[in-house]
Amino acid sequence: MDARANVSAARGIFGQLCPRCRAGRIFRSSIFRGFPKMHECCPVCGLKFEREEGYFLGAMYISYGLALIAITVVAGLLWAFTRWSIEKTVVRSVLLFVPLAPTLTLFSRVLWIYLDRSIDPE
Ligand SMILES: [Zn+2]
């Protein structure tokens, strides 16, 4: 596929593009606007995104790790400005994080597909 050479992995991940052709979109709409449905296969090259039942379990680990990092960063910033107690800071940063969770979940699916395809590209 010639199109792939023009798009880096980072741009493909950020643009939620198919890891094989980097032209077809993984989701039907932007993940920054709510919770979109995934395409079952790449609309351009036909790559099946969900390889098997429970394939996205791996994405949950990525999601968990990213969530921990995000909450830690938010808590650190919150504490730096407010000097609240640890409990108050952690509770508030988790609450601030909740609206970001769907985006993070979908983004970790994209990361998971890229990771899995780079290790085992069929
Ligand atoms: Zn494709």
C-alpha cells in the first residue's frame, strides 16, 4: 500500500486510522465527539479490526495505565494550585477525569490495535 508511507504511526494513531493502510478510519465518527461505533473492517483495505472475541481486553490494560497517569497528573496539578489534603485532591481529580474516560477508552483501542498489529501483522 503506497498510502501508508505518507502517514506516520503517530499520525495514524492520533487520526484513528487503520494500522495497515493508514487511510481508512477505525471509528465511524471522531472519538472526541461522544462514543462512536467502530467499523468492523477497514473501509479502505478491509482489515478486520476486532480479530477475535475479547480482542479488546488488551485495550483495557492500556486504558487502565493511561487513566492512572491522567489522574496522577490532574491530582498533581490540582494539589500544586490548591494544597488540598490528599483525599480531597484524589477525589476531585477522579471526578475531573470521569468525563475524559470514554475518549480514553476509545483511544486505548486504537493504541491496542497498533500495538497488536506491530507485534503480529498477520
Ligand atoms: Zn485499512
